[in-house]
Amino acid sequence: MSSKTTKTVKVASILLMVFLLTLSAVSEEALADDTVIIGQSAEASGLHILVEIDSVAFERLNLINEPLIRFNADLELQPHLASNWELVDATRIDIELREGVKWHHGRELVAEDVKYTFDWILDEDNPAANRNMFDNIEEVEVIDDYNLVFHLSEPFAFMINNIARAGIVPYDYHEEVGYEEFGQEPIGTGPYVHEEWRADEHHSMTAFTDYWQGEPNFSRLKFVPIPEDSSRLLAFEAGEIDMFQGGIVPMDLKRLEESDDVNVYRTPGTGYVHLAMNTTTERNPELLQDRYFRRAFTHLIDREAIVEQVMEGIGAPGKSNLTPQMPHFNDEIDYPAYDPETAQEYLDKSVLEPGDSLELYVDQDSVNLSIAEILAYELEQFDIELEIISEEWGALVDRITQSNDYDLYFGSWTGQTDPDRASYRQFHSQGNANHTSFSNERLDELLERGRTVDPTSDESIEIYKEVQEILIDQVPTNFLYYYEEIAIVQPEFEGFQAYPYSSITWLQLIDSVERVE
């Protein structure tokens, strides 16, 4: 059977011309007030730092709402709004706040803001995205304006890493306007103040002159969503945007790297692209609940060919939910190789029936669409019909996280800086990002145990080695490839570097990057 592809082309030639004319006007504004215009591959789903989960939103919001502790470019934890922290014992963390930090509405940051933030996250009536990262917090106790204590209900080895991922919100303003309005008009302590958000057009923010680390280098940042890769590159080459990261066709990347008029920055990332399999899909649950059918997929996907031919050498074949640079990565993993004969053996053992079909949801990324076409061709050889459905990023996120209405989807995980972050949310049966609805009792036991063990111990290493082995054996998702973080920057900007964690890339615009005329 032939595969059917449903694609929505959102920008016809005439619309693209209008779009570029609009950007041209924006570009003239940039020259006038030193605005940096950043292209993004999608529109943010919202602007609430505690509610949103997509990396597009976090790239922006990390400039507005700041955490107590922050990862630097080397993924090391550094004091931020907290001037100091101490792991007093296995269930107590003392935090000392930096004095003199101002909110955008003028008030000073105090411990009550921190307590309010974490209390709001832990309240099950609120739509906090990462609540189960903080389940072990029993109480946040305020000692005085600048000191507080995190009391844990039980030891949690990675709590300090998780605390580093929570942007703090002001208790008074957030309480006054509510989380929905806050998600439209956020206030923070960060280097940039929210100015205007016109969905699908731009999100602008202005420099915070009272920022505690000094006034930022650029007076205004403007984020412009341009979903189509070719349109984004065209806008860049026309000088209408100053920089963007990711979302570039490999052939175009090679051309840009050979140009003297473009700065290209690359580094191994902290995540992977994967093919997730929904075990509770309403269309054909028996099929995707069948381990034999899921195992067949691991032998139907030629990951090395994807990297070499589609990606043209960018990235590396995926092997695990952990990246090779992580200490807990299991380098002894023998990931199933591309082998159609073995795939057929698994299909013969599965519940697959003649005429069975699947739907694969992807975003509008051209590389993902190319990989989807390859997968459709491979499945066609086994008389399995795959319909490819391309949606804009926000709609795809809602489908995955809200309605759970899909069979398969291409997704990615970024910022996988520790094994708990890369495992518990996605693969524990109660994980808040377990979008495949996968459940395995032994895996749950290991993930719970991993949270109580010293991360530097041999026991911790062994726990997460077994976690990776179970994921490969049970296949709730297929790890396609590890990606690189790639930033494309106009040549007049100096001091830039590629960050392994995309959500913090633009933080260097605060003080490290300069525009040289």
C-alpha cells in the first residue's frame, strides 16, 4: 500500500513576500534601537514559566523568570538568585538568597516569593508542568527575607538539579492576576522585561535597567516564529533576523559553514530525537501494546542511514535516553541494528493483522518529514500503511500532552542533564511526561531507587544501566539520533558560542555577545 501524507503548507510565495516586508520594517527598527531579532522554529505555547513545557517557550522565558540556581555553558550548577546553598543532610537543603534583586515591578525578591512558587507548583489544583519533579518537597520554610529551608519527605539525590529548573515568580503579582493572565503578561527578575506578545508574529522584551547583574548589552530582543526552515533561512540571509538555532537542512548548513558571511556554532546537545509509541491509542491499542510489534520497529529504522544520509553527518545514532557524555550512559548497550529479516520475525509473532495502519504525527521540520517518509516506505514493504500528519508545533504539543490522540509521533527531549531528568518523567508509570502511557513495574522500582542513591556511586551507575536496558527491550520509544545544538549568527556579532542546552543559549546576549559594526 502506498503511504498517505497530509501536509499543510502555511506560507505561499505571496504570503512569504508580505512576511519578509514585515520583517524588513522590524529590521529597520532593530538598527534604530539595537534590537536583536531571533528567529524560532515555532510559536511558544504560552509565557508561564511554571506551566509551559516546550523549549521554544523556555528560550524566551529564561530571560524573564530566573531560577535560584542555574546551569552554565558547561552544565555545571552555579548560584543565581540564591547566593549560596547547602545540602545539610539527605532531607534538608538550606538556601540563602541574593540581596538587592529587584522584580520588574520594583519590589525586592524575598524568600516568600520562593515559597509561593514551590507551593504553587505542588498544589494539584494548579497546572504546573513539572510537579512530580518536586513531589519530595514536604515544606518550604521561610526563616527570614533571605533565608529558607527545603524540607524533603525522603532523600532525593537530584533535587538540587530540579530546583535549578524552576523559575521564580512574584507572589503578589501572580496572586493578584492569576496564572492565566501571568501567562500572557509575565513578570520576573530577569535581564529582560516582557513588552509585547503577538502570537505568530513576535514577542518583544526590553532590557531591565535595574537588573542585578547590570544592564544587558542589547536594549531589546524580539523573537519571531518562522516555522518553515526555508523561510527562516531566507529571512536570515536577507538580514531580517540576526540569529536562530536548529531547524536547518543539512545541505544548507554545509553551505553556510563554507561562507565567510555567516557564523555557525555547533556542539553536541543534551538530548535526542525519538519515535514515541502510544500504548493507549484509541485507534489500535492492541497493536502498540504488543512488545513484539514495538520491537520490530527497532529493526525497521536504519538510524545510521538517517544520520549519514538525511542528517549528512550531523549528530549521532541514538542508543539510549541518556547522551554519551553523561556518566550514567551505558556504553555496553548493543542497540538493535537495522535488520528487516529480524523485523519480520517479530511482526510474525505480533498481533499485526493485514491492513493494519498507523498515524504518525510530526511537526513541520523538514528533516523530521524526510525521516517520516523513509519510515513510511519501510513499513510499506511489510504491508503496513503509515499516514504522516504534519502539524504546527503548538498543535502537536497539545495533541501529545492534552488529548493523547496519536499513534506515533516524532519528538525530542532537550536539557537531559542528569539521569533522573532523562528518565523519571518520561518512563515512570506516573511520570508527568510519560506520553506513551508505558508502564513497567521493574522500571518503576529502579527509577524510584535511583532518586535515593548518591549519583556518584557505583550503585547509581548500575541502576541507570538497567533502566536503559529495559527501555531498549520494551521499546516505549525508539531513540533515533542524538542531535547537535547549532546556532546560526550574523557576522557582526562577537563573543557567541554554542551551548549544549538550547534553552539557555540566548542568556549569553546579556553580557557576553556584542554587535560590532
